Amino acid sequence: MSDNDSTLFQQIRDELLVAAVGDVLDTMGYHHQFLPAGIAPLQKSMRIVGRAMPVLEADVINDGRKSAGPLSGKPFGLMLEALDDLRPGEIYIATGASLRYALWGGLMSTRAQHLKAAGAILDGYVRDANEIEHLGFTVFCRGTYAQDQGVRGQVIDYRCSIEIEGVRIAPGDLLFGDREGVLVIPRAVEAEAVQKALEKARTENKVADAIRNGMSACEALATFGVM
């Protein structure tokens, strides 16, 4: 993780909420950057900031037959390779599977934490929730479900572009999540979006102070342009 990323991530954690950045992206013409509302933190207090390391999943049918594909007979497909390829500050973000099994678990969290990954975002379920929470590793998901991936799904690619309900995630995109949602901030506009969000948040702090001191909502909007 570069020094620039480290500074950026810390500034976002210290000063911003997802809602403020989402509002700014709307004004910049990026109207479809939130992941589905069903993808939420395993614990409400969890917040996530980091670079996307996208992972593509697929369902498999385990009927005992060996197919012709290169991943045939390989449990989990490329999942372990993808996990081991995580870099500091990156977020493992996976989609493509049905909701028949868990995409993430405790041992994966242990490995990702050792690699200094920023967390995991799953368009699906996780298992070993108590272990993950005990580790303090940040995970966003659609819920918990213990059924294993091993005979039901495989990772078929990673460090590739993916889509989750029409939201495109490219390798290296900035991801920011809290209990109100997960936002994909395209790398090409992240500096502008974060700067404008910081200005918005600081202005809103002034508005809050003014309202606490008796200013009306109408006057606040006229004075600050924010309400």
C-alpha cells in the first residue's frame, strides 16, 4: 500500500460517511455506485476502506464426473490463489455465485488479516461468523449460512472486472462502506469525489452548529446551500 493510499484511507475513515460521498458522486453524474442494500457489515460498527481486488465465482455441480475444463476436480477453483494474492489495503470482493453456500469463512479471514488486507465484501453469505468477529476482521456480506462452497462453487477468475447488480467494480477501484451501504468510487474520479465530500462534510458540520444555536432550516439552506 502506497503512502498516498494510506493517507487517503485514514482521511476517509476520520472525516467521512458513505452518504456524503454518495451525494457528491450524484452531483458528478455517477448515479449508480452503491452496491445492493442487502450487502451489509457483519457487525454494524464495521467500516471498510480500500482498493478492490475483484473475484469471480461460479456454481458447480458435483456429480462425481470429471469435466474437460482446467479447474475440473480442483476444490474451490482459484479461491486459494486469489486469497494468497491479496495485498495490503486491498479488499477481496466476490460475486457470481448463487445463494446456496458461503463464500468466505474464518480461515480465509485469518489469512487475509495476516496479509494486511482491508477486508472482504461478499455478494453472498459467510460462515464462521463468531470467529471472524473475534478476529476483528472487517466483512460485508448478505448474511450468514454455514453450507460450504467446496463441492458447490469455484472461483474462476480474479483481478478482473466484475458487476454486482449493474455496478461495475474494476481492480483498484476505491471501496468505502459503513452500515448504510457500500460505495464503489471509480479510480479516475476518486480524488475529486473525496475532496468534494470533505468540503460537504465540513460545511454540514457548520450547519449542524448553526441549527443547534437556533438557526431555522430555511435560513440554513439559504446561508450554506446545504440541508
